[in-house]
Amino acid sequence: MITNPPRTDAPDILKGLIAGVAGGLLASLVMEQFQALWSKAAEEIKRARSSGDKPKFARGKGGLKTPATVKAAEAISENIFEKKLPKKRKEFAGEAVHYAMGMTSGAIYGALAEVTPLATAGAGLAFGTGVWLSADEAIVPVLGLSKSPTQIPVSIHAYAVVSHLVYGFVTEVVRRALRQAL
């Protein structure tokens, strides 16, 4: 079990914010890689079941719908910059939204960790769950960037919550290490 060591210095929100941004950035990358592995494994298992072959976990994209991050990037482009997002920039813009969200959430988490140790409960797993609940299950659907949670299959919810648990844990590990170094 990961526990926070006793604090030897005074809380410093700026240091916490910096550590949280770094944690959120790296955690966003790890989360993205985890999601890619999960998707590849699920795709291969589905293919193997339909053909009777054993899973090989081959690479492949699959027929994914437009991610909420791309929809958010399109909305930002159209509503703030009054320009349609070019097709060739959509993937990059979606990635930018993903990393901006990860860093912003990490920054808030890092600052909160400075003022209340309760924020780091569960080695970042509570944080990851909170980000999943607030973003994926509430804000994203309310903004029309995804279907209502009741219209999404349980398997997608499982994928999302586990991805956010990975995000929360990595954010906390990096935040703690960097904060101790600062």
C-alpha cells in the first residue's frame, strides 16, 4: 500500500501545482497507452471469437467513433476561433484537449494535495475515480460530447473507469516524487 510520508515542509500550493501538472501530463500519456493496449486486446479477442482463432493481439485501429476530445476540439475551434477544424488537424487537436485536461486535472489535484492530505486518498485512485465521474459521466455528456451514461454499454464504462484509475495512480506517484524533490 502506498502511503504519504510525513510532511517535513510547509504546504506550498505552487510546488503542488507544478508537481500536479507534471503528474497529470505523464499520467495522460500512460493512460493513453493503456487504452491503446486495452483496445487492441479487446479487438483481437473479438476477432478471435468470431473466427475461432487464438488471440494474437495484433495492431489495428478498428471502427471507433469520434472521441469526445476531438468533438471538444471542434467545438473550441468553431466557437472560440470561429473556424472549422481541418480534418488533418483533428487527431492532433483531440490529443491536445486530452493532455490539457490531464494537466489541468493534475494541477488542481496537486494544489489540493498541498492543503488536504485527504485528496491523495487511495494513492490517487479516488482522484482518478473523481475525474471519471465528473468528466466522463457528467460534464462530457452534458456538453453533448458523448451519449448519456445510461446509453453507454457497461463494458465502455469499465474501460473508462479503469483508464482513469491508471491516470489517478500515475498522477499521484509522479506528483509525490516530484513534490518531494522540489
